[in-house]
Amino acid sequence: MTICSAAILLFFVLDPIGNVALFVPALARVEPRRRIRVLVRELLIALGALLLFLALGGVTLRALAISPPALSISGGVVLFLIAVNMIFHAGGAWLTGEEGEGEPFIVPLAIPLVAGPSALATLLLLVAREPGGTVRWLLALLLAWAASSCLLLLSSPISRALGARGLAALERLMGMLLTTVAVQMLLEGVSSFLKGRG
């Protein structure tokens, strides 16, 4: 997998389009002059969590003795479930939980909306498929995070311009594309497993 394809995959998994609709109400309680500062802080915290997971992914895999085919199959299943959620849109309420008082800090914006289980699992899958490609995965992550951050920093104007229906349509389109990636990963994992047994 190239840097470009990995960056696109991570961009889909980070799901900035779907998160736009969740960031706007989450930031409604924050003073308008502080919103950009809060957003930048949360995005940097999310990047830190993603980088930490990328750095420790190989160690985790070795400690758990997980085979690449098993991770590829499970990664394909997880991505498929994420894609189905994007297509049929559960509304995101399960991620945010109850609204708290004051401005958000770490939860829910940084974790789990940006650095969520799906993004962490995808990083783990990339490391497992090619342990020597950490620099490539780092560049791909930075590209995906930067593109996602640009969209999320413009969440209010994007939400106003596209409206709820426009955001839902774009998220479903991203879900359809992610479905094909998930099926490809699943097929590669099964093929690798069968070759290993043959």
C-alpha cells in the first residue's frame, strides 16, 4: 500500500465529514472566540494519541502473537462495520454520550471522534501488513489528519452550506468507498491464510 492509498484509507476512517455534524453541537457551549483554540487543542491531542498507537503498534502485535492474516481479516470486518454505520448512519449519539457542562476536553472530540477505535485499528493493521513501512504510515497519518483537521476547523460553515442532507449524502458515499476497501482486506486475509495452510 502506498502513502497515498494509506492516507485516503485513514481519511475515510477518521470520517471528518460525519464528524462535522457532531462537532458543531459539541462546540455550541463554547464561546465563539475560543472555538478555534479548543478545536486545535483537541485535534492535536487526537494526533498525539494516533502517533502513540502507531509507535506502539508493532510491539503490541508481537506481544499478542497475532498473525497478519488474522489481523487482516479482523481489520476487514471492523472496517466493514464502520462503513455500514456510515452508510446507514446511526446518528453518532453512541459516540458522544450525554452532553457535559462547559467546553469539551479530550472526550468526545479528540477521543473517540477523531482518534477512535476504527482509526487505531487501521493503524495497527497497516503496521502488521508492513512493519518496515512505519515512515510511510507516519506520512499517511499526517496527511489524513491534516486534511481531516482542515474540514473540522471549517465545520460550522460546512454544516451551514451543505445542511444535514448534504452531510449525510457525503458520509454515505465515503461509507460505500470504505466498504470496498474492507472487502479487499478481508479477501487478502483469507487468501493469505489459505496459502499458509497449503
